[in-house]
Amino acid sequence: MIDTQTLTPDATGIGHAAQLLKDGALVAFPTETVYGLGADARNGKAVAAIFEAKGRPSFNPLIVHVASIEEAKSLVELPFVLERLARVFWPGPLTLVAPVKEGSGLSELVSAGLPTVAVRVPNHPLAKSLLEAFGGPVAAPSANVSGSISPTTVRHVLDGLAGQITAVVDGGRCSVGLESTIIGARGDQAVLLRLGGLPPEVIEAAAGGQLGKPEAGKIEAPGQLLSHYAPSTSLRLNAEYPDDEEVYLAFGNGKDVANSLDLSPSRDMREAAANLFAHLHDLDELAKTNGLRGISAAPVPEIGLGLAINDRLKRAATPR
Ligand code: TXA
Ligand code: MG
């Protein structure tokens, strides 16, 4: 258990919060929609700690918060229609989903291995100052325990997460009180992925056309799709050793195993979660390059983040 600090909504509190984020700690902060549970989006272990604190049994992709459109454009390739929406509605309760740029530096855990990332520029004075003081992208889901409702006051945040997170910035009550509206793009059409604080009609007026509907099953929780990230080669689970035709995803048992990558040599769950998607991508490539059949994965204990790791591995092993 951590002794969760409540930070004051002034320069001292914000400076402290920014330093904690740089140190890889979890800090909840107010946005105009709901409180977010923030971590440095480039630090895989810090991002893994978000899932641990929320008690999520699976990895949902997270929203990356930045201070400006320019910063967002350094992370994602914004299609024309989304850039138009960004110019009208940012800062504000709108999240845009777009393809991640090569070299963005974002942890792959942020997007749960998807090729797209959700970004948003919030419009709350404290969120803005925090993002500026921190000077980088902050991954933040709503600051509630998985399965409970989104927090709009410090009290809500502490009721769920006291003892699990390092600090919360006290910003009073959130003005919008609903999560951001999430919009993606299909070609040059904007697509509604989640209803939220910004009404669809208002977005349609700015987009200059009707919003598209997402493909069936993709609304709300793309991370829940069964084979949402599957390697192109096969994946065999609970393998104590790889066979000759496989590359190996080890968990503390990768030493001296050929063609293997270890999720965490010291069996640290946060490190394992931080490495999961990048290792799966790299092993997939390695198998293809070496003409091998596929990947086998070591057993991971069903405790803490191990639940989410195994959930994702099971999905990845499900044939498309
Ligand atoms: O207002 C908000 O959006 C708040 C504040 C803190 O910014 N955040 C929030 O985050 O509601 P969260 O994690 O509770 O919801 C994020 C949603 C999830 O439903 C997730 O599936 C979706 O964003 N999402 C994230 N990345 C995505 C992606 N690459 N493609 C599609 N949906 C994505
Ligand atoms: Mg949420």
C-alpha cells in the first residue's frame, strides 16, 4: 500500500505531480470530463502499473493526453478530417484515434498492441499545466477501479484508488462529468467510436458530413475483441520449452534458449506487461525471417498483471 498524497491545485502541486510522472509514478489528475489516472506514456512499466492499479483483467488501449495539436501530430498520423476536428474542438472533450507514427516513443502497452492510438488535448487548467510541466505524453484512463463508474471528484478517486497510486491533484469537480467522445477515421469519413461529452451533431457540423458507425463489436472496447492482436504466425501457450520449429516468449526462463525473448528475466509482472506486445511483434518477425512455424509462450502465473497478460495471450492465440 502507498500513502496516496493529495496535491494542491497550484504551481507547487503541479510541479510535484510532473516530477512524480517523470519518476514513473501514477498520478491522478482532473480533466474537464473525468479524472484521469496518469503515467508517462513512454514508460512501459509505469503504464503497466495503471492496469495493475485499476485491477483490469485485460489490457484495454488507453488515451494519450498531450498539451497541443503539434504534440499530438508528433505521435500520430492525423487524417485530414480528424485534423479539422482537432482544430475546432481541442482543447476539449474529444479523443481522436489515428495510426501511430514510427518512432513515437510510446509504449506499445498504451495501445494494447493496436496500430492506432487514441489522443486528446484536454481543456482543464490543471491538466494543461501538468502536461506542460511534464513536457511529454501522459497515458490516462479514467481514474476508477475497473468496472466501476468514472470519477468526477477527488473523493471518488480516493474511494477507489487510495493506497494504489502515488498522488492525486485536487481539482474539485469536473465540469463535463462524462468521458470524451471518441472519433476515428475510415478514409476521409469520421467514425463515432464512443459517445461522450461532445455531442455527435456538433461534430458532424464541423466534419461536414455524417459520422460513420464503427464495425459491429468495435464500439467501447476494441481491446475486448477476441483476436484483436494476433501474430501472423501461430502461437502455442503454456510451453515449458519451444520445439525446433518455434521462437520462444520466455518468462524468467529464457537464458540460453535460442530465438527467445524474455518478458522478464526476474519474473517482474510490470516489466513483463511492458514488454508483452513489443516482444510478440518482434518474435513474429523473427519466426518469419527464420522460416519457423510460430511462437510458443511460457506459462505466466495467474496473479496480478498475469491475469491480463494471459488474457491477451489467449486472444492472440485464437485463430482469426
Ligand atoms: O474523458 C476521457 O476520455 C477520460 C479522461 C481521463 O481523458 N478517459 C477515459 O479513458 O475515459 P478510458 O480508458 O476509461 O477509456 C478509453 C477508451 C476505451 O474505451 C478504449 O477502448 C478506447 O478509449 N480506445 C483507446 N485507444 C483506442 C484505439 N486505438 N482504438 C479504439 N478505441 C480506443
Ligand atoms: Mg473508463
